[in-house]
Amino acid sequence: MRVILLIIISVSLSLSSDVFTDSKTGLMWQDNSAAKYAQKDWQRAIAFCSQLDLEGHDDWRLPNIKELIQILSTKPRDGGMKKGFKYVGASGYYWSSSAHESSEEFAWMMNFKRGYEYSNYKTYERHVRCVRAIL
């Protein structure tokens, strides 16, 4: 009986987590309501992640475009993100930390609903999903 109770407790703790851990890439992703609903311009997105304290970790950052591509799903019904993410923004647009190479006014973002990356003005408000490396 105690074993069953411990299993139930551990399953409920993992389901209530505000992070998604990708053991293949060694990255931990923010996965709470702020990742779904909050939208910020590029500079504020960077600041938001650097100030985030989540699940006892304070070393969060805005992911680069290559990291965002790694969580892209091949199944549209998953909201564009790998299976396991609970909070996916309605618009599907998420900022990356990758500035555009030829224009300082632009940065790269990921459109998870359509499955591609593109650049846009840093002043636009888009969703933010912070990441950290698992140590």
C-alpha cells in the first residue's frame, strides 16, 4: 500500500511541475501559464528570463533559435511543440535570443503553429519560453 501511495504522489508531483525537461537535449523549459499568456518585446523577453526564478532555479535565459527548433513537433495537434508541454500560446510565436545577422532591428522567432522560424522587429510582443541547461 505504501508503494502505491508513493507512486501516486510522485506522479502527481511530476504532473504539477512548471517545467518540461527534455533529457535528449539536456534542457529544462519553462512550462507554466506565463509561457502561454505573457507576451513581451525582445528586450523585455531577455530580461524576463534572466530574472525568472522557477522550480528553485534562477539561471534561466531566452533560448536561441536552434534550441527552439528542437522542441518543434511534427504533429500539428500538439500545438506545434513536442508532446509533453502543457502551456502553448494561441499565436504560436515565441522569441529567441538570436538577433538577426544583417539588421539590428530584427531578431529570430519561432512560429510553432506553422513550423518555421523567421525574423521580425524586436519591438513586437511575442510569447516567451525560458530555458536552462540541466547540470
